[in-house]
Amino acid sequence: MKVIAVASAKGGVGKTTVTESLAVALARQTGRMVLAIDLDPQNALALHLGLDPQELRGLSRSTLAGAHWRDVCFECQPGVYVLPFGAVSEDDRTDLEAQIVARPDWLSWHLRNLELPHDALVLLDTPPGPTVYGQQALSVAQWVLVVMLADAGSYATLPLMQRLVQTYCTPRADYVETLYLLNQVNSARQLSQDILRVLRETVGESFLGIIHNDEAVAEALALGTSVLDHGPQSLARHDILNCAAAIAARIQGAAPRRQE
């Protein structure tokens, strides 16, 4: 099982859309089972993957009830599964977060008990910034994909994201690398070009790629489908496939870092 945390220090960067699109693309390109897990209380990932919006079950309710997460994993497309966060009251969410704080191995324990195929890919959609959910995700991920916008606000949060990775990921022997993706890029804007250039210079080979700003992405969500199926000629579709291929290649050739 390979685990990728999709993270951002700032909200509104399209992280959930990126998670959904990469899950579908990776399943098709690699032939592996892909499980997308929603660790964000907004509970939006299942909607992006076409699950019935009336479905209230998810990992939050299962955790509180002591039930198995396997029972709330839903197959959305061949080889693509989603584990929603689920809908809970504020009191229940507070209780859940208290449980998570008390159990540093909460996520790793549940992942092991899912008994996924050894070559399965798990994508963790996390809330923005420092949260108990993000801490758990970073503590188990072998890769972190940092999603940013091509704007000054996103770039200003880069040090925070790097500190979180340094705290929860870098000390672990099984951690492989941090990758960076620039989302909703408008190549006609000088600011987008400048942020892209500076980010590439800053992170070097850890820069994964870009996804262009494309109306086909929003149209696909409104229709309850993936942009990979809705917009065959769209720039975003082309970008997503390229990013997924780059991730698949890194996973195929990856080995844990040697500890000094």
C-alpha cells in the first residue's frame, strides 16, 4: 500500500478536485486499486467522485460507532473507491477529534485493518492548514502532494506547509518525498508565470506540474462526472494525466530515503 497525502496550507486551492482527478487517472494508468479517503469534515470528496449526495455514512460515523471502515468504502468507478468523511453533528465532530488526538495511530490502525491489496494506492484528501486530520495524514504518507494556486497568497503559505512536512514526515524512514503542484494556472497572466518560475526555482525536481484553469473542471463537477470523461480536449485533462503519469513513475521507482 502506497499512501499519498494531498495537502495545502491555504483553503480554496482546488485540492479536493485534484484528489478526485488523480484518483481516477491513477487507477486507469496503473491498473491498481485506488482508494480516496476524505479526511476533511466538509465531506466534499464523495460528491466529486459521483456518490449520492444523500449518503451520510463515512469514516466519522464509523469511528464513533466502533464500526469497520470497509463497510463505508464505495466503488465509484472500476478500481476507484472513496471513503467519505461522512455527515456528523458538531458535537460528534468534537468527540471524533478528541479520539484522534488521544490516538496518534488512529489513521495507521484503520488503514492496516482495511487489508487493502499490497499494491493499492491511497490518496488522503486533507483539510487546509494544521489540523488533527492533517497531522494523522502526514504521519502515515510516503508522499505529500502540496497543491497551490499561482498567487501570492498561496506562495506565502509555502513555509508553513514545509514546516509541517519537516515535523511529521521527514524524520520517518519510510517517507519518500514532497511534491508540488500548481493548480488553476492562467498562462496569460504575468503573475501566474512569475509564481510558476519562482516555485520551480525553489523546489527544483520536486515540482510535479501544473493544471490549467479550465471551465471543463467545473462543468464536470456540475454533471457529477470526472473531467477525464467530460472534457477530452481540455487542457486540465491533459495536465491531470501528465501529473498522474509522473506520480506513477515516481511510485514505481521509489525507495525510502536513507537515514543519516
